[in-house]
Amino acid sequence: MVTGLMHIDEGYVEAEGLNIQAGDIQANRTDLLSYGNLNIITQNMIANDSNIQALGNIEIEATMLDNTNSQIVAANIKTTTQTLNNANGAIEGSWDVIVDTNTLNNTEGTLQANGHVNVTATGNVYNTEGTIYSGEGTTVTANEVNNEEGFIGSVKRVFLDLFNLIGDNGTISGMV
């Protein structure tokens, strides 16, 4: 457990299972790989400029997760944040991806799972030119979704619970 800043620069961290607790985490050009589950808890921010992968599940709790231009991949992924910035990033689950946040910025980003993708945002979701997609079912609950030139879809069902949808040239697609 690190109480202050955990800074990993241009490295490679690999373990059978990882449990990381810190005030802040800054991962620059560093791959974090867990052959089991990976749990990350911070009091403040995770700045990910790298790849975070687990063969098992990933669970992240932080005030802010910045996954800009980066990748998070696991069997199941659950993020609990106030702000999730996934601009030009990828969060991909073999099974499920669960996002619980106030604000999601998925501009030109990808949230994808073979199973389900569930996004719950108490504020807004920005999916401009982004993709939110699943094989089994996609659910987005938010105050407002900006899906301008974005794609929200599923091989099976899509459920949106919104107050406002903005979507010039955006696509929402699913089967009944």
C-alpha cells in the first residue's frame, strides 16, 4: 500500500494477482499484467498511459480514471469513478464491462464486451465518434448522452435510460 503517489515509468509489472492501493497512480508507458485478478484503489486519480491487463477480472476505484490513448483488457472489468476519461482509449472485456461514474468521456474511445456493457452515469456520457458495444446487451443510464457520429449497439439488446440524447449522425443498433 502506497499512501502518496505511485509513479511507474517505462516499465513492466507482472504478477499472479495484483492488489494496488495508493493516493494517486501514474503509469507512463508501463504495462501492468496480472495472471489472476487486478484490483486498484486510489484516493484520487489514476493516470494510465499504458496497458492494464488481467487474465482474470479488473476492478478499479478512483476519483478519476484517465485512460486517454490507453487500454484496459480483462475477462470482466468494473470501474467506479467520479470521472472516467476514455478518449481514444479502449476498455475491453471478454465477458462484461461495468462503468459506474458521474461523467464518461468516450470520445473516439471504445467500451466493448462479448457479454454485457453497463454504463451508469449520474451526469453525462460523451460518446462523440466513440463506440459502446456488446455481444449480449448494452445498457446506458445517464442524464444526457452525446452520441454525435458515435455508435451504441449490441448483437442483442440496447437499453437507454436518458433525459436527453444528442446524436447527429450517430447510430444506436440492437435486436429486439
